[in-house]
Amino acid sequence: MPGPVPESLLKKRKTLAEVQAKRALVGAAKKKANKNLRKEAFKRAEKYVKEYRAAAQDLIRCKREAKNAGNFFIEPEAKVLLVIRIRGINRLAPKPKKILQLFRLRQLNNAVFLKANHSTLTMLKCIEPYVTYGEPNLKTISDLIYKRGHGKVHRQRIPLNSNKVIADALGAKDILCVEDLIHEIYTCGPNFKAANNFLWPIKLTNPLGGWTNKGLHFSEGGDGGRREEAINALARRMN
């Protein structure tokens, strides 16, 4: 007959059973939370699609009404700018260097989103020889974040391959998924600063077909400075 089981072994079995039970509860809770997060993300994505379509239709309607009345329709100014660094550190003066650091454009081909206000535009004038910028559309913002987006979590560069990464970092700001992040950047919402600080500067490649002339302004046939909506074509070539 087998001898009595040692008391230490019984305690060990009891502790292990308790740990496994706690792990099962935590796992079930996480599974349920992830399921709810997926449902919420899907609902928000649907809502944003309707919002974008309504805004596009409203813009078309306003243009038609202005044309029929014989007037001109001026589109609202851009709220967000996409800024891409195109030149390195050679012969870089202290002031432009500091502005590039403030904008987090520390490396060649880095791209960031900035709020289009007076102070930002003033600083961009100082660094025009080193950057190119313009007004990104929804597709450009979406493609950049989905394909090359990374978040800053505990000062580490984490890929946005899960909505949980965003929910953990920006859940307090009601930003729970990638679509929330895109919507906040595109519309320049009240939590734009938190969302933009969470996004790591986007690392792009050299454009397909190469640069034209980095030493000239875009209006003169070069690559630097403001290029309005043409930034979207450049971003596609660099993504």
C-alpha cells in the first residue's frame, strides 16, 4: 500500500490549484474584454465611415451650390500638416536644428503630424530648406498609421499590431482603437496632442523614383517647402 502523502506536497498541490484557478479567471476576463473591445472598435469604425462620407457629400454640395449661384467656394483651411524631413545635418544652423528637435524630426525621412496654427507655420518657415510639408488626406493618414505606425509605450517603440496597445495608453482619452487614433489625427480633435505624442515619428523610405532637387523649393521645381495636397502623392511614394 502507498504511504501517506507528505503535508508539504499537499500544500504545494493546493497552491498550484489556486494559482491555476486565478489564471483561468484572469484569462477569461481578458478574453471577454478583448471581445468587447473588438465590438466597440467595429461600431466606431462604422460611425467614422458614415461621418467621412457625409462630410465629402456636404463638400460636393457646397461646391455645386456655389457654382450654380456663380460664386466661388473656398474650402476650409487644413487643420493638420504632414511634415517630412528631407535633408540631413550638414551645415545646419542652431535655430533650425532646435526646431527640428522640437518637431521630433531627428532623422532623415522621418514624418510627423502637426497642428496647423500660426506658431507651427512660423517655425516651419525657418526649416523649409530641410523639410517638405502639406495637407494630408484621410487615405494618407490611414495608410501611414496602419503600415508604419508605432506607439510610444514606456519610452519604447511598439508596433500598433493590436488595439489593446492603444487602449492601454490612450483609454483615458477615449481612444481605444486604430480608427479612433486616425480620426483624432485627421479631425484634429480635442485629444490631438495626446494622440500625436503617443505616435512615434513615422520612418519612411526614399521616394520611388528618387528626389528631384532637395536644394530648391517645391514651387521652383525642387522638393523642399510647402507642397499643399501634393504631399499625398509623395507620401505614397515613400510609404
